[in-house]
Amino acid sequence: MTNPSLPACSGSTLGLLFRQVRDAMWARMEHELAAAGHELTFSQYITLKMLAGGSAGVTDLARHAELNPGAMTRLLDKLEAKGFVTRVADPVDRRALQIHLTPAGLSMWQDVNECGQRVRERAMAGMSDAEREQLTRLLEQVRDNLSLTGS
């Protein structure tokens, strides 16, 4: 039921809806991960996802996961202790490290990614392919409209 005194999609309602969707996606993802026997934080998930695409430096990982470099180092310590990542000296800059997924980390990511696919499928249940594409395009447009780098 909508409140007739508010516009159909006021700014606060839109922001709240985005937050609710984000929170619901992660809650469902935590449920899927737990059912598969995995305990990952959102930041660990994002880090594994980024590393699945190839190696990365600590600074890039921290920026992507929206963590400070110190917090990212602690997160990497935990992932390394579990055997999911390894640190390798950067061949171009010996002071820097490149982070790689280990074979165990890649296997973990493949399993975790299946959990993510189930969550995404559940989120878009009942939508046609065209509706899914339209929703994705619209959300990308909102993100791009709000991006500080594009202004």
C-alpha cells in the first residue's frame, strides 16, 4: 500500500528499497553459503570474486571491497590461513605483492559462485529475460548517474 502523500518513488523510498534489496541479497547469500558449509564475510566474498578474474594488488582489492589497506591485509591473512590465497612478489615492483587464488581458493570460488547463481536466480524469479535485462540496465544507469567519477 502506498502513501498518497508521498510520490511513488521518493528519494528516501528509493534509497531504502536499494538498501533492503542489498540486505536481502546478502542475507540469502549467507543462507546459501551456510547450507554449502562455507563461512564467508561479504568482504571475503568480494575479494574471492575479484581474484577469480586474476591476480590483484592489496590496494586494488581494498578499494574494490571498500576496506582500508590494513583491514584488507587482515582479511588476506585469514584467507591465506585457510589456504585460499597466496601472496607473490610483484615482478615489476618488488615492494608490492600480487594476491592469487590457490587451487583450493579457486575450487572454493567455484562452489561459492554456484551459491551466488542460485541467489541471483531466486532474486529474478518470475521475470522474463527481457525484464531481467531491463532491470540490470536500469540499475546500471542509476549507479552510473550517482557515480562521483562521472560528474
